[in-house]
Amino acid sequence: MHEFLIATEIVDFGDNAIRNLAQELRQAASDDVSIAAATFRWVRDNVQHSLDHQRTEVTCRASDVLHAGTGYCYAKSHLLAALLRANKIPAGFCYQRLTVSDDQPPYCLHGLNAVYLADFGWYRIDARGNKPGVDAQFVPPIEQLAFSTEDAGEMDFLEIWPQPLPIVLRALQTASSVQELANCLPDAVPHEMETMRKSATASVLGD
């Protein structure tokens, strides 16, 4: 579980602003479940999804997401993990493969989180931001994610990664604008995810 609690260059919860916010969220809650719920809702509702709000900045590192107040789904998951880990709550990264639009190819990865709660085990949450047709909530043990994977080619990847996928970081760090990122979103199929899993430590949902 240690790997789901550590700070990294991307999940940089040593940053003072992240630590201060994590402390505020902890003080307003009574236990890990309520801390996790408050943290999820804060990131979901207070950090703008870059594309939904027509922002231009591409953020990646958790502290940059908090400072800018915006991020793509991947970046928002980096901030959520950082805030949870700052309060010693294990958090990891999960991915879905979704159609980009109109329920047909092409596909892209969608980033979300899993949090470990003693009473429920690993529980997936999606703080990408709600809008008409998207209603992600924190209601353990029931998952209420932003998106379902119902169309051909879509899928849930069950791995819980301790760090964001390299292909996701590469996309965020090389795009010069949100629109450029939107035009070249990362994608992966099962055998590619399995290859990445063999070279990294990952838990599996339901373990």
C-alpha cells in the first residue's frame, strides 16, 4: 500500500497549497470516508474541466492544477490523489477507454481515481466535473462514475496504478494547448495496458 501514499513529481502533496487545502478538508470531516467524500467533491466542483470551460492551459502536476484551477480529467485525478495522500488516505489512478464523441471511434483513455477505504476496499471515483448527462457521485459502496462503457470498443480497465500512466503524462506535457490535447488524446488497448502493467506495480479492482 506504500506506493499509493507517496509523493512524487506529479503527485506533489509536499506543496504548501495542497497541504493547506488537505488540512482544511480534514478539519471539516470526522473519518477517512468523510474526508475522501469532501475531497472528491471539492476537486469535482472547484477545479474546472479544461475542455468544458474552454480553458487554454494544460496542467499536469497536482500543484499546478490547484494553482490554475483547471485541468483535464487526468490532471484533476492527479490533484485528487495528492490531496487524499496528504491526509494519509491511499489513492491510485484508474482508466477507462471511451469513444471521443458520437459513440463511435476514435477512442481515448479517460482518467479517474480509486481510493482505499477500510470499510469498502478500493472504490473508484471520478472528479472530472459534472454537467448535463454526467453525474458522478461519492456513494460507497455503489460506484457512480461520470461515464459507462457500453459502446463497442469501450472498456473499463480494472488496474489501479500507483502513478499516472506514462502515455498520459506524455500527452499532457507535450500539448501546447487544451485544443491540441483534445486532438491527440492518449489511447490504449488491453494488450498495451497489460504490457505497461508488467513493468509497473498495480493493484486490481476487487483484489
